[in-house]
Amino acid sequence: MNDVIDIARDVFEDLVGEALDGIPAELTGQMRNVVIVVEDEAPEPGLLGLYQGVPLTERGDWYGGVLPDRISIYRREILKICTTYDQVVAEVRTTVVHEIAHHFGIDDARLHELGY
């Protein structure tokens, strides 16, 4: 059985912030009406992150007065698959990029082709 790593929530939140800081400003500057949160528990086993909202590519003139899109990063699910701090850093980064890509309208098939 693999030993899993445990990282305090505040440290994990900092890793998510660092992952966001690593995304080029040209992209983050285009993000609109989206919030990114860390949650301890995922709604289903194995889910590392989840994008809920209307991708930028699907927004039209009708879009307005809606709640922000939500990107959830699931701490315990990520920790379950990692045994080292460096693995957690890499997995957080991959998950953050993956979910932000959904905000830009990139689907899972294309993300998997790109390694995310």
C-alpha cells in the first residue's frame, strides 16, 4: 500500500495560488466571472477538480447577471494519489490548468491529447 501525503489545507491553498500564478497573465487576464475554491471532499471518488459554469466560448449577448463559474480543486482526492510533496505540487498545477481550460471551452478529449 502506498503511503499518502498529508498537507494542511492552508498550505494546499497556497499551492493552488502558486499554480494560478504560473499561468500566463495573457490567459488569466481573459478569465471572466469565475471563482476558484479548494474543497476537502470531492462529490465522487477520484475527482480531482471540477468546472461548473458557462465556458467563455459559449457566452453570448444573453450572458449577464449570472453567478460566477466555479472551479473546485479537491484536496483529499489529490492527496490520495500522491506520496511526495513534489507530486502534490505537480498534480495541483495539472488540475488547475485542466479546470481553467474548461473555462476557456477546451473539452476533456483535447485536454487529454495535451497531457492534462
